[in-house]
Amino acid sequence: MTKEGEDIRGLEGEFTALAGPVIGKGPAGELFRKTASRAASKGGSPSAPGAVAAFLLGVFDDTTMSLEDGDWEDIRETLTEVSSEIDMDTLTALMRELLSRGKLSK
């Protein structure tokens, strides 16, 4: 495995450790891979995985963090997929945040 591959795997582990307790380890890993892939593509933000984790943990700061529309869509889709498996208060708070940002509709 290349150094870059090791770095990505390490970042995925950190992301999963942070977001896994909120949405589950499997969904957290999938969300990281989607976000990191978008971040690596043209126009993506390299800080996007951190911003996604911050959102899931309730510490997203609009003044210093930003996400692409696709990242918001992935968050919404992930929350919808895990809605029956995560804490209802947590789900409600996260969905309320998406709604307040206008990110609930497709």
C-alpha cells in the first residue's frame, strides 16, 4: 500500500471512530469514502470529511467550514438509511439542522 493509501485509510479510521457512534461504523465508513472521493475530485474540498464529521457531532461551524451540495445529499441519504438504527433524538437534531440549511429536499 502506498503512503497516500495508508494516509487515507488512517483518516477513514479516525472519521469512523468519530462518526461511528452517531450513525454506525459501516455507514460512517461509506460516508467517508463518498466524501473523500468528492474531495479528491476537481473542485472538492480536502477538509470536507472533517466538516461532515463536525456536522454529525453537532459542532459544524458555518463561518469556518463548508460542504458541497453532494456532501449534504450524502449526509441526508445516510441519515435516511440509518434512521431506524440510530438514537431518535440524534436523528431529529441532525435532520432539523439539515432542514434549517435547506438541505432536506433533493
